[in-house]
Amino acid sequence: MPRCPHPLLRAAAALATAGLALLLAGCAVPTAATDTAARLAALGSAYDVLLLGEQHDAPDHHRIERETVQALAAQGRLAALALEMAEEGTTTVALPRAADEGAIRAALRWNDSAWRWGDYGPAVVAAVRAGVPVIGANLPRGALRLAMQDVSLDAQLAPDALARQQDAIRDGHCGLLPAAQTGPMTRVQIARDRAMAHALAESVRPPRVALLIAGAGHVDAALGVPQHLPADLRIRSVQLRAGEGAGGAAGRFDAVWTTPPVAAKDYCAELRTAPKH
């Protein structure tokens, strides 16, 4: 899998691309959209699958997702938009470009209580307006119990990667997950990654690109969706990171796109203080 160039080389490439864009625009003031365009240009074009791994509560990440859809579609390079936020089997493929948002949400069986349409709707609508199919890529809820019981999923990752995924599951559940549930919940994560990989592999239309929007953990090259994609597909995995944050991304993503930090929120506090039964 291609690796990200040194950060200084990435920055130089991005600055060069942005500078050329400014010259062509008559020295216009840079915008967020030109920043996204420069970052995409720095990735090159030799890939079949682009994975954007977001922090779900970062508004700038949703903006970048919309701008990425628009940029790839404008270049005629976008084959499909796949979403963690919608289940396998849902698609907008039968909808006209002018479909209203109600019809789009219905086609994707959108669950607004789980995923705010206001966050993801702009990217989804941009794809539909461009004539690009949007597909649900996540494991259906009805398949979760079977995944929890499927011990064959334990062999989908190498032992060290499986142990790291189990650690990530414990951390993601605030350290409160009963030990007996760690294995089953890790299988669910692996099954979700495998489902997303399958949806992407089915959507690639070289030289056009299949784009995935998902949480950053799902696009981690060492643990997530890239582990389940066919070896002949060329992949670019991008972590969208709010604030500089901690390191540790080397080798796990092909690029890290930083955005302004968001206000810190302790999502575990309520769980830690909830009464025990």
C-alpha cells in the first residue's frame, strides 16, 4: 500500500499547488475549498479507493467531505460515495439528480438519531446532484448478533492487530466494557470494516474512485477497512484530525489533514457516573 511522503514534502506539494491556483485566480484570497483542493492534489491521482476518516463531531470534517465529493465529481473521477452512516443495501442509484432531500434520506433509510443529517446531508446531496450513486456500506443492525457470535472473524486480523483492535474497543467503551464482551464487540467492528470494504470493492470503476466517509478508526490501514480490500486496489487513507493532537499515525494513514480543534467533550463522563444496577 502506498505510504505518505514526509510531512515536509506533503506541505511543499500542497503549497505549490495552492500557489498555482492563486496565480490562475488573479491572486484571490485562499479559501477552505482551495485548501481541500490542494490537499487532494497532493495525494495524486493514482488510487482506486479514497478513505476519509473523520472525527464525528468536527464540523470542518463534514465540510472537507462535501468539498472532496464536489472536487472529485467535477473532475469526473467519482464512481460512488460510500457511507458508514447508512446500512448495506441502501442506495440512491435509482434517484434522479434533482431528487429532494426527503427522497434521498428515504432511499438511504437515514437514522437521524444516530447520524445528524445536517452533518452529512451536504456531501450526500452533492453526490446525488452530480449523478454519483451514494451507497450504504455499514453492517445492517440485524446482522450484529450473528457477527458477535462469528468466531471466524477473529482470524481476519493478524494476532497483534487483533489485540490492538481489542484495545481500541475497550478505549472506545470508556474502559467500562465487561471483559466477556470485548471479543464479541471486536468482531462487530471487524465485520463492519469488512462490509465497508466489500461495498467499496463493488463500487470501484477505474479510473474513477470509490470514496468512503467513516470514522477514523475504520480507515486505519493497520486495523480497519484497508485490511479487507482486495490487494490489487490502490488505496489512499486520510485521517481528518481536529487539532494537532497526539502522534502515532505514522504508517496507519497515507495522509493526516489537520483542522482547527473542537471543544473537548468527555463522552464517557455520563457513563462513568450512571447508577449501577
